[in-house]
Amino acid sequence: MANLNDPEDEVVYSWLNDDVIFTGYVKSFDFEKGLGEIESDSGLELIFHCTQISDGSRSIEVNQRVFFELKFFPTANFQAANIKKL
């Protein structure tokens, strides 16, 4: 699993220095809170808010395959962003 606290980690380094689109699946989603978790194909687990779902639907099914970007949020560190359903 990648370590976001280690800028020398090869996976993290590539994420921070390139405009990379990642794939993964929705591991969990709380419809009431609008919060979920995505696990990338490389094994990194990231949280996300429903406002980051690009089609504007504000909900997504568990196990849905997705494309996403990595974004730094000052209040929550790294999160999945610009999430697109596959």
C-alpha cells in the first residue's frame, strides 16, 4: 500500500508530479453524510465527498468502478476528486 506521508514512495511521487487519472472502486458510501471511500487499483484508500462525483448525482453505489484524481484538501489531506463512473 502506498504511504501518502512518504514523498519518496513511487506511487505517491507519480501522483503528486503528474496529472494522472486513477482507477478503483467505491469501497463504502454513506448516503446520509455524502461521504465515501475509494480503494485504488494500487491499494490506496481515499475518502471522498459526494460533491466530487462529476455527473452531479450526489450518490454512487458500493463496488462501482470509477476513474478519479488525487487532490489535496487542507482540512482533510488527500482525497479522491473528479470521480467518474466507469
